[in-house]
Amino acid sequence: MKKFFAMMTVVAFLGFGAANVMAQDAAPVANDTTTEAVAPEAAVEEAAVVEETAVVEEQSMYQVLKIKFIEGGAGFMSLVVFCLIFGLALSIERIIYLNLASVNTNKLLKRIDEAWAKGGVEAALEICRNTRGPIASIFYQGLSRYDEGVEVVEKSVASYGSVQLGLLERNLSWISLFIGLSSMLGFLGTIVGMIQAFDKIQQVGDMSASVVAGGIKVALLTTLLGLIVAMILQVFYNYLLARIDSIVTDMEDSSISLLDIVVKYSKK
């Protein structure tokens, strides 16, 4: 009987230990399930917080630019912005004009040569008349005086080339003006801001940072905007000069080739 009770005691002790072990193993599973259930909600909340933060940052960037524009002095800052707008408008107009003025001169000369061989100078003039761009206009002016001799054709091409060069460079002086004007307006705002700072020092009689901060801020902001506008317009200006130089080089080379064609057919 004692052995039976001893065996029952041992079995009960082992069963209780096994139950505790199973309970301990089941507890992390329950915690994991809870974590998995909570995780999607936490991820959604985190995504919402990130989205709200991005919106706040976007709004704050706009607000910062607006505040800095006002702090820099609406008068000077507006004038610099106007320089940027007008300068960009003229630059875009020149880019479109120069792109339309560019033609394949080798192909044009080949067409003129073939047309002249088939239909004479009138056929060559028709090719020039139906081709856009300054180079075709120069060719037309030269070929229209073919009956007066090769020398007259050469002088006509040179003279009308100068006219076309002036048309290519039109409005570049205004872009250059806006480049210089934006820089000067920025420096003018700097001077005005420094004057304001010294006026406040004189009124308050103190050289503390809070007294002069406003004037110095105006000086730095106007100078910053003026230099940024000047650099942007300078890039467009240099690009336009490079395009004009390329077109002028094509003019000169193709004009020499045109005179060779004129001389070839004048000897026949």
C-alpha cells in the first residue's frame, strides 16, 4: 500500500512538472500571437505618422520660403524674381528660335546642287525659298544675284550673313542686362539691410545680436536670391552663345561651299 501511494505521488509530481513546462511553452506562443495581432495596427499607425510628417515637412518648406521671401524685403525680392521671369522668357524664346534656325547644311547644299543641275538657278532658288533658317536665306540672297557675277554673289552672301547674325543675337543684350541687374539688386538689398541694422543700433544704443539680426538677415537673403538668379540666367546665356557660334560656323563653311557650286556652274 505504501508503495502504491509512493508511485502515485511520483506520477502526480511528474504530471504537475509536465503541465508547468507546457504552460511555459504555450505562453510565448500566446504572446507572439498578440504581437502579430498588434503588429499590423502598429505598422498602420507608424505609416500614418510618417505620412503626416512628410505633409508637415512639405508645408513647412513652403512656409519657410514664403517667410524668407517676406523677411528679405518684398520690394527687393520681387524685383529679383521679375528679373528671373523676364530673363527665362527671353532665353526660352531664343532657344526655340535657334533650334528652328539650325538645318543640315550638307543636305541643303546637295539639294541645291542637284536642283541646279536639273533646272538651273531658278530650281536652286526654289529650294532655298522652301527651306527655313538663316542659312537658306543667305543662299537665296546670293543666288538671286547670280546674273551679276560671282563677286556680287560673294558680297551679297557676306552682307546678308551679317544681317542674319544680328537676328541670331537679338535679345541677348536684355538677358545680359537681367543677369547684371539681379546681382546689383541683391547687393543693393545688402546695403539697405546693413543700413537698417546700424539704424537700430543707433536707436537702441546696444550692439546685441538681436538688434542687428533683422537687418543682416535682409542683407543675406537678398544677396542670396540675386546670386542664384544671376547664375541661372548666366547658364542660359552661355548656352545661347554656344548655339550662335555653332550656327555662324555653319554659315561660313556652307557659304564657301555655295560659292564653289556657283563657280562650277558659271563655267559651263
